[in-house]
Amino acid sequence: MCYAKYVDDTNVLSVSKDVNDITLQTAADHLVHWAQNTGMMIDTNNTKELTICFNKKVNAQNIPPLCINGNNIDRVTTFKLLVLGVFVSADLSWDHHVMYLLWKVVKQMYCINYLVRASVPTSDIVCVYTSIICSFLEYACLFGIMV
């Protein structure tokens, strides 16, 4: 009998005032150890590090990189929290996420435009709009307000 194991979308967070704090590296080392003990591997090519630093005196480039299995992890300025489907950026702005939403909505507006040209009743168009466009626009709105 064959068994498959799969883990996805694991996030590790560390908050510190010290740029040389090794808490995140320690957590990553524990994660690697756990993965090895359970017969799993961490794909360092798909692992990313996002550094959020508001201290004007500290250059984020001077913060030591996260290292897993001897490989430095790519540091990014924006990434998508796959569990939520929300983009988070290093400056904590919503610019990238809003642009992503607009891109998705523009694609879906073609459907609405097509329904209008086909003389579909307005109530049906509103129903389609509510189900396919409002769901994009309203998803995770409270998350943005809470942050």
C-alpha cells in the first residue's frame, strides 16, 4: 500500500525590534526538522521571505536572510497569502491587492457587458453581478479594515 503526504501554505511569523533576532531562523529550523521527521521536504524554490520594517534607520537589505537547508530564501516585497487569497506587501499597502482585484473584475465585466447586449432582464444581470463580481470586491474587506 502507498501513502502520500502533502503540506502546503505554511506561514511562519516573527516580530522583533532587533534586526539580528534569530527567532524566525529558529522557527524555520524547527519546521525543517519536523518535515524531515515526517518524511516530507520543503521546496526552498517556492519558499519566500517578506520583511516588513518601518524603522527609517534600518535598511531591510541589512537584515540577515532566512536560510533553509543551506539555501538563502528569496526575499520578496509582495506575496499572496494563499489561504486567504490576499496580497500582502512589505509596506502594508493594499495597492497590489487592489490592482489584482481590478484585473479580475475587468475580466468578469465582459460577461456583464455581453448580457446587456443580449437584452437579458436587469434582475438577472444584477444576480450575475452580485454573484461573480461583488464576491471578488467584498472578499476579505474586513481583513483590510482590521489591519
